[in-house]
Amino acid sequence: MAGGKRAAGSRGSTPTPPLHPDAIKVHGIKPADLKVAPRFPEVADALLAFLGEDLLVAHAYENEMDFLNYEFARCGRAAWSADTFSADRFICTKEMSHAVFPGASGSLDALCDRLWLDRSDRFAHHGALLDADLTADAFVKMALGDTGPRDAVYE
């Protein structure tokens, strides 16, 4: 989620090295699924335009920051030593969760369970767009203080 914006559609890019078998198992993406997907350099400018200068919400932001910095350096849009995306550009829901739920697990699954967010789609696959949606929902709930248990109402 960038500046309150969510991507209207999911657009993947084809990784340069072949997909690792573990990645296929975790994400459910097969090489054939990416056959027509563009390479990262082809979507880099559109991604930068979409993100603008907005803050980025991510769970365990270091992974996202490192990935973005690596990909922009690899495609020649930034120097290898440059931080195209720095830590101050991110709001990290994992860090937020440690402040809201001290001592609790920082995993996205555990956070969703604590916030009563339906993560059942993750049982079938682990995808970036699904994780982004869950992360955005978790951010909104924690930012608004909606972190308490639910009162069941039976009629």
C-alpha cells in the first residue's frame, strides 16, 4: 500500500534466474505462469511512478527494501551502494505489532490471527498481493487501535 493506494491489479515480473523449487512450492507460481510476464526493467518506471514519494507499508520491511534496492541497482536505475528506498520510507507492521503486542510472534500469520483478519487464502498459496492486502488491513487496524478481542453477538 503506497500513500493509501492499492494496486488495481497484480502484475508480476519474470525473475532472471530460474525459480527455485522451494519458491514454486511456497508461492504456487510455476515457470509457465511467468512466461508472458515482463522482466523487472520493463516495469521499473511504472512502479516508480505508482509509488511516487509515498510512504510504503510492509510487513518485515527489510525484505521489501532490500529487494527493491537490489532490483533497481540490477537494472541500472541506481548505483549498487545507493538506497533507492531507505528505511525511513517504510512503515513496518511487524515493528508495529511488537509495540502493540509485546512478546508476541511477529509473523504475518500470527498478527492476522490476533487482529481477527481472515488469512484462510494463505493456506492454499502464499502470494505477494495477498500478503500486501493482509498487511494493509493489519496496518489500518493497528493504526486505529482496533486490536481488542471481538465480542460475539448471538441472536
